[in-house]
Amino acid sequence: MLLMPWRSASAQLFSPGKLSRPHGDLEGVRNCTKCHKLRERGVANANCLECHTPLRDRLAKQQGFHATVRDQNCGECHKDHFGLEFDAIRLDTVAFDHEKTGYRLKDGHVDVPCRDCHQPAFITAADVKRFKSEHGAIGKTLLGVGTTCGLCHRKDDPHKDQFPGRRCDECHAETTWEEVDRFDHDATRYRLTGEHRDVDCGDCHAPIGRKKGQVRYAGLKFANC
């Protein structure tokens, strides 16, 4: 009976709880020192970054959200030893300041659900793809997503390869993808005057053959009334 409290404390000391699934291969007393230093509480950031190389490389370049919290210990946000199903990446999406990532959300992007953009198909960073795929976390990461408009809008982009080298934001603002708030027809070879200003775009710019959704903008015989 007298030994029971000691045994309980001893077991808790050496096994504070099961590791989360991504760290499951480190389970067992013999592996403790792969992350922890003896007689030191928690885990040093350097130890975390030995494995989490995509974050290490971004911190070295002062890039991304983690560069803004580099002085904090990783364990302040990412807990472990709470069991296999515990998610060490928990984010308050309401309070999170996306501008700290280096990509500010504006206008129509503000209310888009995070996972509409942060999904495997939109990850362009090769190191993130490789690391997260190897660890079975490609569907959970928030790292490595590209920032070009066409990446997310490729399914609802009617232009396809019509305007090589042109930026989407030359015509489109971030209020809504469907409108062309920034397009100025007067900057084209055919300046709209008089009643032409009130003509619907589709009356002149007709669909291109069988190319679904594509409309002809260039090559119109505008001089032949």
C-alpha cells in the first residue's frame, strides 16, 4: 500500500500520456531523449525544428506566421501526450490575424472558409508537399499554399490560356471574381463612346465555338460597323 503512490508517480513521470499519432513512432521511454533533455521541462524549439524542416527553413528566411512568434516555445501552442487522436494543431480561425502570414485577406476573401484555400490541391511548396505526405498530414497542414488567383479559380476561370502573361488583378478586384471592376475599355484599341457604353458585353463578345465558357475578346472586327 505504501508503495502505490510512488509507483503511480513514477509511471506518470516516465509516461505522461500517449503521444499524438504523428509522433507515434517516438512512443516509449527509450525515445524520450530524442525530444526532451534530461532535467529540463518541455521541448526546446531547436529539437522540434530538427524534424519540422519546412518551418525551420521559413523561420531562417523570416517568412510566414511562425516568424512572428519565433520567440515563443512551440509547446505553448502545440501540446502533446494527450493520446493518439489529439490534434496538436488547433487554430482559433476567428481571432487569427491572417496578415501575419504575409498574405492579407481582403474584400471577398475575408469570409472564405480556411479549407477552401488550404487544401492539398493548392499546395505549391515542394518541401511542404514532401514532408507532410511522408507523415500522413497533407490534408491537415496550413503551410505551402500558393497565392496566385488561378490556383483557386482554375475551375471557374473562363479565360484559360487566353491572356498569357497578364495578371488577373489587372481586371478583377477581390470584391467578387465575376466582376471586372478594374477593366477600362478605353485602354483597348476600341474606345467605347456614345451609346456603345450601355451595350451589354455579350452583345459584342460572343462565345468561342465549343470552348465552354470562353468568350472572344481579341480579334473582333470592331472597325466594320
